[in-house]
Amino acid sequence: MLGVDIVYDVNNLPLPFSDNEIDEILCNDIFEHIDYIPVLADLHRILKPGGVLTVKVPHFSSRDNFIDPTHIK
């Protein structure tokens, strides 16, 4: 896929990266589909000091937010 470096199932922790290895992480519309607390902990582990974690989730007022059966959070 264009612009994608790694594809990995975030439910299979730990993520396949060393501690403090990653400069930037983008989580776009995934946290509403998973138990995100363990994933956040592992993202913190792999992110370099001063690294950037960007999280995007649907706004609570989105009409599709509550009707999507794949949203667990």
C-alpha cells in the first residue's frame, strides 16, 4: 500500500519493534475498534523520546459513531 511502512495486527502485542525505535506513529480510526489501553502502553514503549503519536477517532457527535457494530469503545 502506498505510504504504508508496516501492516500489523495491534491486538497481537507486543508490537514487533524495539523500545524507543519509532519517531512517529499515526493511529487513524482504530482506537474505537480495540481495547486501546494495552496498545497505548506498547506505543509508548516503542516511541522515541520526543516522538510524535497522532490519534484520530470519530467525534462523539458523528451519526455513524454509535451505529457501527465494530465500535467497541
